[in-house]
Amino acid sequence: MYSPDDDPFYLKGYKFTGRLILGSGKYPLPQIKEVVEAGEAEIVTLALRRVNAGGQENILDFLPQGKTVLPNTSGARTAQEALTLAHLARELGCGDFIKIEVITCAKYLLPDNEQTLQAIKLLVKDGFIALPYMTPDLVMAQKMEEAGAAAVMPLGSPIGSNKGLMTKELIRLMINELTVPVIVDAGIGRPSQACQAMEMGVAAVMVNTAVATADDPPAMARAFAQAVRAGREAYLAGLGPVGEPQASSPLTGFLFTSEPGSSKTD
């Protein structure tokens, strides 16, 4: 029987078994703990604007104990701005993990891959564990891996759209060619889409909007956790090939008691 505990993935030597990463945006702070626990998430992303050290509304006070915090550099438009935000996160007690978001496209919120690559180089030099959010591009992903990224986080579709795996064939190339984990980030809108991503062989999926905008966010987080686990188990089991129709229980020799076309009857 499949057990996530026997199937970990690693980010720069840190071991994780929970393959659903949850965002913490768009929730009332008191609800975050319930959602994270329902989704069995080990990694939780957060925006620095919600971290208010010593304040009454510090998001860190609402997270369950023992979770890995993955602050993002939301708002950064250059590699240098991302570096500044990463150091701020470290000073606020968020640790060395950082999700790099460098976005210059205000209309569609698409990541700037070139600036993101430069940010990886700066952050890794300063001891950060860098996970870049990126537009799927195999060549750029290989450069990010070479620069020291702990994983790459390609978007499935535009952030907040809930449109699913519009970029799945580009992500498939990255799964096949990279050695670092590939984590689908942005656009996953339904548990079935998360399951499909896991069936492809990604290491994990990151979800925020789909859970936060559901009528019952904790129940939706639980549904995503189950879908991610099912997709991972299906991937490990080995999906059957896609081909021409073929009967699963061949009837040849059962319907015919003689050669086809013969007039002989019993």
C-alpha cells in the first residue's frame, strides 16, 4: 500500500513527504491553520506583507507548528529587489527557503525568467534555498538548475486563473530533462488537475486560489491532498499506454465454435 512517508522528495537535502504545497493568501488569518492541516501541507508559502514581526496580525502566529515557511518575493521587479526581500524574510524569522517571484508583466503577472535567473545566482551566493516561479521554458530551467535552484516552479496557467495545465507539454519536457524537482505552481483550479500533474511525474503542486475561493476551503484542501496522493500513486504504478481500442477480455474463441463464416451449428 502506498505511503507518502516511504516516498519523499528533497530540496537541497531537506526531506518532504507532503506533495501539496499551499499558499496562505486570500484567507482570513484564523482560517489558515485549519486549511493547512486539512491539506496535510508541509510547506506553506506566504507574502512578506503578511508578516508583521511582533504585531497582532503576524501570519506566522497562525501557522501550525512544524511547517516549512516558503516566503515569496512578490512585488519584486528586478533580481536586486528579490534579494532585498529575501533578506527581509530571513530577518523576520522565515529561514533560508525563498520562492523567487520577479514579475514585470503587470497585466498577466507572468514571471520575468531572465531577472529570475539573475536572482537565483544572487540568492544562492547568500545561502538561500531558491525555488523560482517561472514561465515554462526547458532551456531557461536548465540554466536555473545550473545556477543552483533547489527546484523549479513552472506555471500551469496564468496565476489565479484556475485554468489548469495549459502548459503541460512544456512541463513534461522539464520533468524528463531536469534533475531538480519540478513543482507546478499557479493555475491549478481543480483536484483533478492536480492529480493529472502528479500523474505526469512532477514532485509536487502548489495551490492557493483554488482552495481559498472554494465555498469550503478546508474541505477543498482535503480534496486536493487526496488527489495529489492518488496522482502520485498512479505515476509510481505506471500508467498504461495510450493506443487503439482493444478489448480487455478478448472474445475470440468464445463466440465462435468453428471457423468464422462456417455454417456449422451445435
